[in-house]
Amino acid sequence: MTHPKSPDHEPALLSEEAAAGKCGLSRPTFRRWIAANCIEPVMAPGAARTELYRREDIDAFTGSR
């Protein structure tokens, strides 16, 4: 299975670690933003209990800070 790509060939879905890094946040701080409903995870297709983050949501979040 291939992972969806955006038009610029970057992954459309990011792991928690990659999303936190793109935001410039530590993972614990990133998790606090998730708990505050500032960032919404999506469930990974076909993977049990794996949360991923849309790159477009992360880009919007970093642009709004």
C-alpha cells in the first residue's frame, strides 16, 4: 500500500513525531495542543489505533501561530 502524497510529493499524512517537528514543538507540547483540540488527528487507514495528522492541517496550524 502506498501512502497518499500531496501535489508537491510530500506525504499527505504525518506521524506524531513528524507533525510535532514540522510545528517546531516537542511531542509532549504537541500532545497538549491535541488535547486542547487545536489539532485533530485522523485514524490511519488499515492500522488499528494509529493516529496521523493531515499535512494541510499542520501547515494551517503553524501559519496561525
